[in-house]
Amino acid sequence: MANIFEMLNKLRNIVKDRIVQIVSHWDTDGITSAALVYHLIRDYAKKIYTKTKGKPFLVEKEDINEDAELLVAIDIIPSNKIKKEIIYIDHHPSNVSCKLKIHDENAKSASLLIYEKILEKEQKENPYFIFLTILGFVGDNGKINDLPIELKELANEKIPDLMKIRKLNGREFYEIERFAPLLNSGKRHNWSGDIPLELLKCIDSHEPLTVGYHPLAVHLYNYKNALKHYYFSQVDLVTVGFLDYAIISCDKNIQGVLAARYMKERPIMVMNKYNGEIIGSLRVPENFDFA
């Protein structure tokens, strides 16, 4: 891997004056990571298309615009059938041949991988980039107290209002954690993270999202409100061996939320029958031992 201080230049040199397709996972980590890369290369690429997906967890040929010369796959694995040049940025393993691979399986989120492996010093102090990095990190189930010390200190300095600790129903949380579910409302409401990604692409500070005055942010808040009653859907759990499972039929992507809500001492899988498919979400208690 190139020296960390050369990685950004290498990335920009590859995309320079070319038509680029960014495809990312549709969750908060994928969306914020794609936004980070978009802002890093937007002044260098000739044109940039963006797309999010999660079903399936694979970038396929059909996901890439015909005139795109280069794929940047972020927080999602590219198919080995893609013949275009590929830049792969992720903490998931992949054996696909790449023009550039920025990868670390030990990274706790794709956004943190980008922050540590691509951003240079000045960008690491950018309040918006700090916001995107931490939001992606907590969106991938990261804990604020597990952030690198330098990043957490910078966040306390650059975005102090979002690092305040709140209390609700006896639970403490950081203010910034409230916005990960908001970005996820896109994939849950209409099976796509494209709207939250478009929002993050066209702003350069967190306020249009966190205060909610950007029109696309209003869309997300409306999605979140519309989803609330789905999150409290009753499901009939069945226990088989060490596993609980439930089957639902819903046009919203809520199986993961319900799995998290109903998880107790055993792993749980919620399967959603939707549009001729079955989409499952598995949750495992933190201290559960499969052995």
C-alpha cells in the first residue's frame, strides 16, 4: 500500500478527467464514506455518478452507468464480472483485481478507514469530514469511546454540540448518534440510500442535516416519522435450538430493526417476504458464544 500521505494524490490521479461511478452500501457507513470520497475527488473527476445498494451486497455490471470509465466501490464488494478499472475502499475482504485497493479488515468502519488512510492533516481537521467519519462509525455499531483519541479530541473541539451527552429513558448517548438512524431511513423506507447520499454530497457542513433545513433533510425526517409505527410491529417469535426467528411481510426494510428490538439472550433472525423475495436480518447478542 502506498504511503498514507501519498494515497490521496494517487486516488485523485487515477480519477482525474475521467467519468467515475461511485457505488456504496446503502447504510449510514456506506453513505458517509461515499460522501467523503465524493468531496475528495469532485474537483478532479470529469463527471461522477453515485449509487447505493444493499440487495444484494454486491456491485454488479448493471449498477454502473454505460459511459463510466472507472468504478469506485465503497463499503460493498464489486463483482469479478466487472471489466472496468476498480478502486476498492472497504474493510470487507475482496479478491477482485483492482487499480487501487484501500483496505484494512481491522478497520471498525469504512468511514474510519478513509479518515485514517486517505485524508491528509488539513482534511482531518475539517469539521464536516469529522462529522461524516464519526457518523459512519456509529452507524456501523461503533462506540464513541472506541474512537481514536485524536479524532475524539478533534470532534470535541470542532463539533462540540454534537459531542454532548444526552439522556433519554435512562440511556446515555452522544448527540451525533441521533443522526445515524436518520440516514438509514432512506434504505428502510424505499430500499435505497440515494437520497441521504445526495444530501451529503451537496452540503459542506452538518447543519443542513442536523438542523433539518435542507429540502432533502426534510425528506429524511418525513421518512423517519413514517417508519415509527413499523418499528413497533408485533412479530410472532419461534424458537428452534439456540435461534429465535420470525417471518414478516412488509414493503419496508425493517427486518433489521425488528431483529434488534426483539433480540434477547439468543440470536434472532427476522425474515421479510417482500416483492417475491425473502430478505433476512440476523442479530447476535454481544456476549453470545456460538461454540
